Amino acid sequence: MSITVNGLDELKKLAGSDLGTSEWIEVTQDRINTFADATGDHQWIHVDPERAAEGPFGAPIAHGYLTLSLFIPMFTELLDVQGVTTKVNYGLNKVRFPSPVKVGSRIRLVGKLTDVEDVAGGVQITVDGAIEIEGGAKPAAVLQSLSRFYA
């Protein structure tokens, strides 16, 4: 369920708030192959199911950056900022990949809006996120994302 705010003043009031949890996204072999084609990273651990089955994880795994890229669609499920002219992904402060995402796994985002600060013409938010693996003991990714919203 998405939290909707209208404008920068309402967004500022959310500082320190839990944003909740996104829906699950299945990480299929097709999604992994498409990402490999887009990035040119065709390492066997990702795209060769037979060889990967004999590898250290027992199955193909998603690229770490594929998992990270899925932050955006999951994040947009958590927070909808309306009444602004521009929304910009500003970057990341921290990213770690504690656990691999095996093909066929489902992942979701748990987010917290930890900071909102003024910038010229808008605000910058900091979101602490954990991308969980269904049934997993450790998250697939932990990150701190920065976004900017302009009036």
C-alpha cells in the first residue's frame, strides 16, 4: 500500500517514517537474461542454468545490479509524491548484497524515510531500504537511496 503525499511540506512531515513493504517480484531466468543482454554481463553464474546448478549456489543467481535496479519499481509502490514538478534519483550512499537471489525467488522492499532535507528548489530524501528474499535469512540487498523532488 502506497503512502501518498501532496507537495514538499507533506513530504517533510514523513521524515523518520516507515514506508512499509512492497509487493513481491519474482526474479525469473528471463528477467536475468534480459538484464544480461542490456548490460553485456553474461557471466555463467547468471545465464547458464546447467553450469550454475553445479556452481556455489546450486542455481543461477540474479546480478546484484539487477536486484538493485528493482528498487525503483518497488519504491514507487511505497511512496507517491504528488504536487511536484520533477522527481530525480540522486544516487546511493551505501549498497551491500548480503545474499544472492536465486532464479525463481521472490523479492520485496522494506523502506524507511530516514531524512528529508532542503535543497535548492526542493528537497532531498534519504531512504534506508532492505530488499528481502521470500523465506531468506538475509536480505538480497541493503541500501541507502537519495532522491530529490522539486516544486
